[in-house]
Amino acid sequence: QAPIKATCEDMSCKTGFPEDVHSAVVSRSVHGGQPLLNVRFQSCDGNKKIHFGSSEPEDFRVGEDGVVYAERSFQLSAEPTEFVVSAQDKETQQEWQMRVKLTPEPAFTGASEKDQRKIEEIIFPWQQYKHSSSLKRQKRDWVIPPINLPENSKGPFPQELVRIRSDRDKSLSLRYSVTGPGADQPPTGIFIINPISGQLSVTKPLDREQIASFHLRAHAVDVNGNQVENPIDIVINVIDMNDNRPEFLHQVWNGTVPEGSKPGTYVMTVTAIDADDPNAQNGMLRYRILSQAPSSPSPNMFTINNETGDIITVAAGLDREKVQQYTLIIQATDMEGNPTYGLSNTATAVIAVTDVNDNPPEFTAMTFYGEVPENRVDVIVANLTVTDKDQPHTPAWNAMYRMTGGDPTGRFTILTDPNSNDGLVTVVKPIDFETNRMFVLTVAAENQVPLAKGIQHPPQSTATVSITVIDVNESPYFVPNPKLVRQEEGLLAGSMLTTFTAQDPDRYMQQTSLRYSKLSDPANWLKIDPVNGQITTTAVLDRESIYVQNNMYNATFLASDNGIPPMSGTGTLQIYLLDINDNAPQVHPKEATTCETLQPNAINITAVDPDIDPNAGPFAFELPDTPASIKRNWTIVRISGDHAQLSLRIRFLEAGIYDVPIVITDSGNPHASSTSLLKVKVCQCDLNGDCTDVDRIVGAGLGTGAIIAILLCIIILLILVLMFVVWMKRRDKERQAKQLLIDPEDDVRDNILKYDEEGGGEEDQDYDLSQLQQPDTVEPDAIKPVGIRRLDERPIHAEPQYPVRSAAPHPGDIGDFINEGLKAADNDPTAPPYDSLLVFDYEGSGSTAGSLSSLNSSSSGGEQDYDYLNDWGPRFKKLADMYGGGDD
């Protein structure tokens, strides 16, 4: 029988919802996140991964465990609420659906609720017993209505809530337990159950603001731990109590309102929140204004919407110039504002009254005065001051000035000082005293933004500005300037050219007549009479002068008055010089090259005439009759009005330089002609017509300028060589001078070398003078052995490092060597006194010659007469003083 039973059970397993329609009874008030019911899904394969969904996702959500939660808070209507719960296999995408119908629980009377609480008991639903041989459909799960438990309960604890039991407890010994947050999950220990009786209790007060509801699951097992009932869901809702005061989002709220606003103008919104249930009276807030400061012009300038917290104006009379800011104390009270049972809190609303342009600018005086010297621009002549009660440095306060009359030519403008708001009347065009001595301007002031509606400009917004023009000494001016005069060139010196006079604009000043002088005359052709301005020539006017540009010669003259201060003006005289035929044409270029043979030998020449048409081309070209060789050897042909071609008449002309005179005549009336010499260089040419006679080319190619340049280069080069030689000689003399340790008069080196006698000394007999010539040939250790010093000197410090002389020194290097050794000896702390013998270098032991100290030998000093040394010249004068001085 057992295998057959197992087969029947496998055949009865069907994946999907156990029923097509699932009905549940829930509370009428549904809160967001509240668990409503548990839908059961039967899976024959326990490994299937099922995903639940809802057809109304904005209202209901189905968890992975099949628990249906409310997504938002709402009230169920009297009619059942229906939606579809779907289950989908994540692997096969197979889908099952079940319709859920929610019915709100009926409203019970107070007595029946009390009786129900007294007998409230939750019984597990019965199901098919596995040991039964019959197949029965499982009864659907019960929907347990939520348990409502007030927060902040004072006990006593544990407080019994409900009893959970199974109808199988009559035949089996069962053990009850609960799981979920608040039981065996954090926060643990809030709910406990008696495992024997199934009595569910709460152990401590609850706080709805922390957890609004608990979702528990009750279990029933036998003594062996085997599940005998399917778990049932228990929802415990925490009933809100008014245990939280309203809290404003900000303690100080800032808002603004324009002055002059009408009643009903929106100002700002203040918001408070209450942690209690917002859908219950505990969380329903009401606002009101407790106080207003200041209370002018009315103690009730504002009101507040008690539900939304919107603050609006209720009275007119907001004036920023009188009250710039209002401070309101706002109170929020829960319990729908019930002053007896509600909790309250306060905040401060600071309302700043913003400025509008309700005060026009007004001038401080009806008339302003100013003065300005004539011909001055960018000068401030008057300051216009205004007052404005609006907020400074705002568009409603910033003034703009405009002239409404008195300045038809636009000589003045008015700028606004951004700091003081004053109007600065400024001259923008020069004013002539002789034309206008006074201006009377009409000025209006207004703001950058228009005035508020209903406000007009008063008469004080208009003022008069009286400006006096001061006469100053003005510069004279020439009329016309510049003055154009047309004159033929060639006008002789001393001729009267024109009269150029100036006018003085100062008609109302007592001044003498003007004085004239010349300011600029590049060619120095003109002079002007200082009194009457008559201009005469001092030289012949020449149109071809370098100072004439485009036939125009410009001269500048000065006119000065004797005013205070003296003023002067300049005028330009423009002389347009008309051309006359005063220049004969010339040939260009002056030099040319041609070949010895007849072909090719053409030379192109051009006639140049400084004059202009009609005194220039076309030109006539011809060769003179004399000398006769010119026409015999050469011929000239005109090829255009300005150009001609010179060529050989004979077949061959010997190479050389020839001067060919050419007579050129212009087209002037009368004609002007001249004979120009063309220097022609005749040379041997190759087939291409290029000169091949190098010597002749070189000789012919070097003109006078080139030869002078070459000579100058040669002279400069010789001077540089001479300066270098002189510098070398002076350098050699300086080197020779460095060799001398004493003055030339006291130099006795020639005398010592002449005698060639160096023997005989007391303390220096051991020195080898040969080492003085070749010190580098000695071994380094033997150059300067330690201890070669005076016998009466005891060394204290280390031996000084004296310089080593080179093997073959330059004559000047010996002096440097001795000077360096002397300097080292002076800085040597172990050196003997200055009047002692100094050792400059070790020169070996012994000497083939006598010592110089023998000159001062006591054995011979008193026996010889050294006065004869005075006769040997200045070089021996020192020795004569040393040895021939008697006792000294």
C-alpha cells in the first residue's frame, strides 16, 4: 500500500496557487508598509525560484515569501478591493495568477470589541493529514486581522495579547513559537510566546515612531520538532499616541514682501513636522501667529493659513521708509490645533519689506549756478544734488538726469556720480564767448526704474542750471587756412608773392594788432612782413627742388597777439609751382658697354628731363658734327619719344673706353637742348655678346667710387696692422719692466752678470745655483728638503708651499716668480724677520760660483775703497752708497 500511496501523492501535486480567488478581511485603514495577508504558492519542485508580482504595484507589493504589503496609506472603500497576484518561474518564465479580494473588516460596537478582545484566539487552519488514505483539498489559510497595540503602554509587562492554538492540540502535545522582527530577529525579545499555552505577550512599551508595525509568524510543532501546522502571519500595528511635539524645519524663517503690497499678497511659507501619525489627529498641525513686531501701522499686518503655513498680507500700509522689517512669532499645534490636548512649538518669521520706487528724486535747490571758460571741454561746471528716500544704490534710488531745454546744440551732458547720486553737468563741445555768454538749462531727474503706479513726479524733480561763459584770450587764426597760391617757377628774389593775414577772435579784449613771423620754410625762399603779413621771395622759386612735392611747396607762418597769456596761431601757405622749360634733358645711363664688332652692338639710352609736359618729351636725339670720328664710328636712332638706340657704324672698333657726345632736345617752347657724354666701354665679346676681355672688364668695371672705396679699405687695414705692432711692443716693454725688482737706476743685474763671479759666502756655500736654472730636473723629493732654513731659526709650523719656477721661463716670468715667492714669505708665520735672508727655492747644496754675500764680507769691507763706483753710472750708485759711505 505504501508505494501506491506515494504515487497517488505525486500525482496530486500541482505547481501553482491552490485557489483562483483568495479572499481576505483587513482593517479599513491601511498604512504604507503594512502586511495585509500571505498568499500560498505550491511548488512540486522545491528548487524553483519564484518571483511574485502585483497588478496594482502602486498600492500593493508582494514579497519573496508571499506576504502582501501595502505600498501607501489609504482607506479601503466599503466595496471589496480586487487585484491580481502573479508568480513567475525565473528559469522557465512560466507564470501563474490568482485574484485577491480584500474586504474591510466590519465596524463593531464597543461592547462587542471588548468581548472579542476577551476571547480573542487564533487557531491554525486544518489541512490534509498525511497518514490519511483519502485525498482531500486543503482548506485555505486564515487571514488574521491585525492586532492593534497602543504605543507607550505603562504595563504591567509582559502584557498578554492573543492566544495561538491548533485544533490538533487535543491529540498531540504541541509546542508554539513566533519568529520575525521583534521576536527572534532584531529588535529581539519584544514579543514572547508561551510554548505550551501559545499565549503571545509583549514585554515592553512600543514606540510607533521607531517601528509602526511588526510582522510575526507563528509556528506549531510536536515534541519531536516536526511541523504539524503551516505557519500563520500575525500583524501587530502600533497605535499612535500624541507623544511628539511639532518641530519647525527652521527656527528662523526669512521672507520678503514689496512695500505697498495689497492685502492678500503672498509672503512666504513656514513648515513644521510632527513625528506622530500624520493621518491621525496626533500628527495634524495647525498654524497661527502669536505676535507681530513692530505693530505699526497695524498689529495685524499678516495672517497665516492654519493648515499650509502660507503667510499673506491682510492690511495695507507697508512702507519700507517707515518699517523695514517685521518679526512674527509662529506657533504650530498638533491635535488639529486643540489648545487643550495638542502639543505646540514656535518659530520666528522675519519679513523684510523690499523697496519699490515710491519716492521720486527731488532737487535740493530750484536753481544751480556754474561757470566755464570758453573753448574748454570735459569740464564739470555744476553739481546737481537730489534727495531720494528709497533704498540707496538701488534702481529705485539711482538718479538719471536729462536736459529738457536750453541746449539746442548739445554742448552739455549730465553724468551721474554713482556714489553720491549727484548730477555732473559737463561741457562736451567748445563754447565761444563771443557767440554765447550764458546758458540757462532746464534739467529733470528721474530714477532708473519707473515710479510705482499712482505716484507722480513733483515739481521738485525739475531744476534750472545757469552757466556763465568766461572770456579767455584765444589764438588768432588765418583765413583761409591753408591758403593756395599758383605761381610759375623762376620767380626772382624780392618779388611780392601774396598777403597772408590772420584774425583775432577776441573782439571784446583790448589788444594791439597781430604780429607775423615765419615758422617753417624748408627751402628758405620766403619772408613775411611782421605787421601787414605781406610775403615776398628771398630766392628763385624752383619747381624741381627737393622741397617741392607734386608741384606743391608748403610754408608755415605764425600770428601772435599780446594778450594775457599771449596766444598764437599758425597758417599754412601752399604754393603750386607751374613748370617752365628751365631744364635741358640729359642722357641716362651715363655709362654703357658694347662689343668690338658690329653685331650685336646696340645700346639703349633714355632721355631724362626734370621738367614736365609739355616741357619734356618727346625728345630729339642726334650726334654732333665735331669731332668727325663720332659720326664716322657711331649712329643713333630714336625708337620712342624718350628712348633711342646707339650702335656702331663701322664693322670693328678697337676695345677701349670712348666718350660719345649726344645732343638731346626737348619739346618745350622755346626748346631746351644739351650735349651729354655717354661713356661707352668697348670690349671683346663671345658668341652670347658677353665681354671676355677680363683685364679690360676689370679696368672698365672699376669706377671712381669703387677705386676710392678700395683705397680706403687698404688704408684702414694698414692702420690696424700698425696699431697691433705698437700694442705688441708696449706689451713687451711691460713684461720687461716686471722683471726688475728695483728701480732702473738701482738695477745691478748687468754688473753681476758682467763679473761672472759668484763664489765666496758664509752661510750659502751649500746651495747649488744650477738648480735655479733647471729646478724641474730634480726629483720632487729633492726639490725642497725639509729643514733647509737659517741656522738660528727654529721652525714652529709646517713648511710653507713656495712657488716652483718653470724650466725655461720667459724673462718677465722670473719677476712674477720672485714676487709670488715674496708674497708667500710675507704670509708665512714661520718666516724670519724682514731683514733676514729669505729662501725662495731650494737650489741644491754647493755652488760652482761664490756667494753674493761675499760682497758684504767683513774681511774685505774695510780694506777697499768703493768711491770709484760713483763714476760708473747710476746703475752702481746704490752699491756706492752701500759700500762707499764710510762708517755709515
